[in-house]
Amino acid sequence: MHPYPRTEDEMAISYLTVRKAIGVLGMVLPIVLGIGGFLLFGRGIQSSISYYARTEMEPVLVGTLFAAGFFLLGYRGYERADDRAGRLAWLFCLGVALFPCAPDTNATRRDILVGNVHFIASVLLFGTLVYFSIFLFPKTRPDRDPTPEKLKRNRVYYICGGVMIAYLGSILVYTVLPADLKAMVTPLHPVYWLEAAALEAFGISWFVKGEGILKDNDWPVG
């Protein structure tokens, strides 16, 4: 058994593992849903990532959201802002998982209400993830200058945050499109691809934060 309290290096390794795990979950989810749904059940691409909750792939989607949520709940950064953001992200993950999106057709008033909760939770979740990428992840300890690898990681964080912001803006535009124009683009599954891109950006950001790539040669990490 390891002696307590843990050393700084052991704590850093633990944080890195959690960050990489969150990143991997984000990156693989769209791939597993898309390919798994096709290979196992013969389903094509759905109208959105969220709509897989209304298919045989529901356990994969909901299970991944719960796993990511509890990783986020257990996430600890260098400041209280990291902890608070992790708890909020966990709460919004649960909201996305527990309140499925409304069906594309024959939606009841209850379906629409639950779907609205799902949509709000999704937007708040990605807003929190943007906050992580753009405002929390680029920070460097005040007692040392950022390393060249840290500066590279920061560029990745900003790019990933920008992709997620673009996703949120695109979804807003899509929701207000005229009905005839929306009908033209819907067969292309734009929401699915936009969500997939945002999830990849989220996953990459956290994987890099865990120094899965662009790793520093010494502690502390960031």
C-alpha cells in the first residue's frame, strides 16, 4: 500500500489519468455510436448524437454520459474554479443523459418539454466545456514560466474551445432556419456532424490537458 498523503507526483499522475479518460470518452463516443449503430443494428446516421438515446444504442450513450459525468465530478484542478466547473459539467451531463431529446415525429407535449430540458442541459454543458478549454486549461502556475510544450497545448485548448463555440452558434442558426431551408439540409444530418465535431474538440482538449500528447518532461502539468 502507498503511504499517505500522496506525493505531488502521484497526485499529478492521478489528475492526468482522469483528464485523459474524459478526453477518450469524448473522442470515441460519436465513432462508437455511428459505427456501432450501423454494424450491430443496421442503423444509419441519426439526426443527432442525442437521438441515439431513442435507438438500441441508448445504453452506450447514456452509460458514456454517466461515466464522463462522474469523472468530471471527481476532477480536481489547481483552483476552486476548476472544481466548481467540474461539478456543473457533471450536473449538466446528468441532465443530458436523463432527459432524452424529443422524437423527430409525433412528439407529445411531454416529449417536447423533456426535449427542451435536454437541449438546455446540452448547451450549458458545452458552455462549461468551453470555459474549461479557453479560461481554465491555459493557466500556468505563477511561480514558473510556461514551457514550449505548454504554449503548444494552450493553442490546442483555444482551437478546441473555438470549435465548440462554433458548434453552439451553428446549432442556434439551425434552430431558426426557415422550415423549407431546414428540410433541404436535414437529410445531411448537420446536427449529428456538428455535435460530433464538438465532442471531438472536447475530447482532444481534455486528452491534451492530461498530456496524452505534447507532454512536459517534468512536473507540474497544466
